[in-house]
Amino acid sequence: MELVREAALIAGQKDLAAAVLDMDWTIEGALVVTGILQRRRIPYVILTTRDELPESLARRGVVIGHSIEEIRFALETRLPARAIAGMDFTVATDHIKWG
């Protein structure tokens, strides 16, 4: 629960342009953190290998699997420019094993 508490503090107090959450921890924790992000109107991307998630998790965000192509697409199209400033989407990532 320490990870959830830390994520909730960051989501509630930091000046965030956007958030990227790895959702393979706890559904309850994700509901808390995404609820805070939703109230603050901060866009987010959730990475997960789970097949079923509560609908409320995707209300203001986007839920994707651990495919690098999905991650790149979501980051480039769903997050504000200041959230991805400096990210290099041309770097080869085919050597990375996801999930």
C-alpha cells in the first residue's frame, strides 16, 4: 500500500501535465489514483496486461496493453505536448521485452 499512498500524493499535489500508470498492481489503488487525476483533470495512460478493468479507470484516460507500439501511439496522441516534450519516439525498442 506504500506505492499507492506515494502515487496518490504525487497525483494530488504535483504539477503534472499527464501521468503514465502501470496498472498491474492493485485495482483499488488504481481507482484511488485515477480518481484523483480525474478530479484534477489530468490526462493519463494506463499500461496493463489485465483483460478486465472497471470502466471508471478509462473515463479520462486511455487503457492499453504493454505493446510498445500502443504505448508510443497513446503517448503521442493522448497526452499534452508539454507531457511528452523531449521524448524521442524514433529510438528502436524491438529489443525490449514487455509483459
